[in-house]
Amino acid sequence: GEAVPVAQRSSWTSFIKSLASVSGDLSSMTAPPFILSPVSLTEFPAYWCERPELFAAIANGKTPEERALSVLKWFISTLKGQYTSRNESMGSEKKPLNPALGELFYGTWPDKNGRGKTDLLVEQVSHHPPITAYVIKNESKGLKLVGHNAQKTSFSAGSIIVKQIGHAVLTVKLPSGSEEQYLITLPRLRIDGLWYGSPYIELCDHSYVVGGGFVGVIEYKGKGYFSGKSHSFKATLTPQPGMGGAATKEIVVEGTWHTDSKYVTGGHGPFHDVTGPKEEVHAVGGEGPGSEMGEMETRKLWELVSKGIREGDFDTASKEKSRIENEMRQRRKDEATNGKTYTSKHFTQLASDPVYESMGKLAKIAPPTEDAYVFNENWPASLRA
Ligand code: 0T9
């Protein structure tokens, strides 16, 4: 492990070995300090909108085909941020902070060049197992993305395999007043480079973007497959007869998701390109008076832990982390004593999702349904304006 500090080599080795025996949920495992990220998983949904103009552009599509293509382009353009940005900012993939139940993150991307204001709201709706629910809305463009994420991890041939559970639904309000809905499913991950102490993600298998009369399948391949390059993908957009897309032919694009791609069939020239800069979310307070952050808002809750990790003061980081975890355990105990259970501030959980079911059927997506976390439309005052 070249990337592992000498003093942490044996604890890294035992961490890697213990991965093989922990199956399902790695979030609460204790890892050596060098691999800790100061950022909580509740901040990750911001990756969906770090190119706000591509999100906004979905609303400009004049035909179902134009819109389905812009949804696909926006989706593929989020992958670089979702899966390689920690390598860029911190040198490798790192272990994110495991969110507390009810942890919140609010943020916004300001209006610029007519793209409209885009807002983000995230809540940790389950701790065991960890489940994060989120909504991203661009009101002026009639766009709303609602989704949730969970992970099931396993260990195979020296790599961590992460099956993502959850999905997102994008609703597009058309000028005519009618709505289009798109189901977005999530790729499987393989975390490689563990032995060297410099983990990185490769995407595997495939994921779907289904809606507006089209089924989009994105196939992921790493080194040694069709283009021989890491982070390769091939996306196929197929019109569904009788669903508005039938007038057009199949469209195929190929490339690497962390750089760019080109049309192979049904078009010419470049498709997506993420070699340019992205725009990080502006975190805003939502719970406290004015626009201050309340105690459950991620950057406030983890403030001292994050500071400790950033500054290499791991004693403080671990003391503060234990303090937060104990406090949360006490809250759950108090609730139990009072015959209460935690209720989500922003979402209502349902055992099935009609959009997932109907869109999923078109592409034969398994499982046949998933839970839904329905947003209660209760934006904090700081994002209501
Ligand atoms: C949803 C994303 C997800 C969350 C992270 C697997 C992972 C937790 C989940 C899937 C986002 O939209 C996209 C990106 C990165 C994913 C994380 C990468 C990662 O390593 C962690 C897991 C739980 C670990 O921390 C494993 C241990 C660690 C030492 C390896 C770096």
C-alpha cells in the first residue's frame, strides 16, 4: 500500500481483511484516518446538478425525442462528479461520514443566463440501513427530481462491489400543462485499488433512463472491454412504439463518461462533454433562525469532525464523532421510552412506486417495484423565495 501512511499500514491491512467478513453495510465500520472523508453522504445528491444548465436544458426540448436525449445527456454528465470527484479533490475515493437519522442538507444553484434557480433538499431517512432521500427542483423550468439511495456491499476478488438500491424520478412539466416522467436507475460500482490504499470506482453492468416514450440503457465497461478504456459506456435510446417515440430510430452513443462521447447511430458528432468546469452547490441554512444552519444540518452537525479530519487532528475527530453517535443513540432510546418513533421531516415512505412500476415494466427492470419517498413539499423558508 504505497498510498497508506507507514503508521497506518497494519490497520489498513486489517481493515481490508475485515471487509471480506462484513457483508451488506460498510457504513459503520471503523477505518484508518487517512481514508476518512470530511463530507457526509447527505451532500452527495448535489452531484445530480453540478451542471445546472444541462438540467435546465431538459425543459427546452421541443419533441419527446429532444427531451429524452437531453435527460440522457444530463444523466451521463453527472457520472463524473458522482464517481470520480473524490479522487480529484482528495487523491482517492474516501470513506464518507455516515449520516445520522434526520440529518439534513439544503443548497441552491443561483439563476444564471436564464437557466433558472435550482434548489436541493436532502434528508437521511434511515440510519440502519443508511437511506438518503432528496429532491432537486428548478421551478421556473418545471423540473423536479425526487429520489433515494441505499447500498448493499459485498467483497469479491479484492474489490468492494456496491449494489445501489433506490432510484430517481424526474418530472418534466410541459408548457401544455401535461407532464412527462422519467425513471432513473443507478449503476453497480466496483471499488478497486484497495490494497494500494488508493481506492477508485469503476461502474459495471447497466442502468436505465426510461420515459417520454423511450427506453435508455447505459452499459458500463472498464479497461479491457469495447474501447479498452476505463469509464467507458455505450448508451442506447430506443423509441417505444405507441408511446410518442415511434417516429424516430434508435440512437446509440459511445464514449467515456468522465470525458466525452459521440453519436454512433442516429446522429452525428459530439454527444456529452464534461471536460469543462462544474459548479458546486451553495449550501444554505434551513432550520435555524434567518438562514443559519440548525443542529441537524450536515455541515453544522459534523463541523468539528470535518475540521479534525481536514486538519489531521484525528483525536478530536473521533471524540466528536462518538459524541454525535451517542447523542443519536440516546435520542432513539428516549423516543422508545416515550412510545415514539422518528418521523421524517420532508418525506413519506411508501412500499411501492407507481412510476417505477410502469416505467420499469417497459425495460423489464428488476425488482418489479421499490419503495418511494414522497416529498412533502415543505421547503425551508430560505429556499421558498
Ligand atoms: C450515492 C455514490 C454513492 C452514494 C456512495 C459506496 C460508498 C457509499 C455510497 C453510491 C451517490 O449518488 C454516488 C458515490 C460513492 C459511493 C461511496 C464510495 C465508497 O467507498 C462508499 C463505501 C460505503 C465506503 O466507504 C467503503 C470503504 C472505503 C474505505 C473505500 C474507499
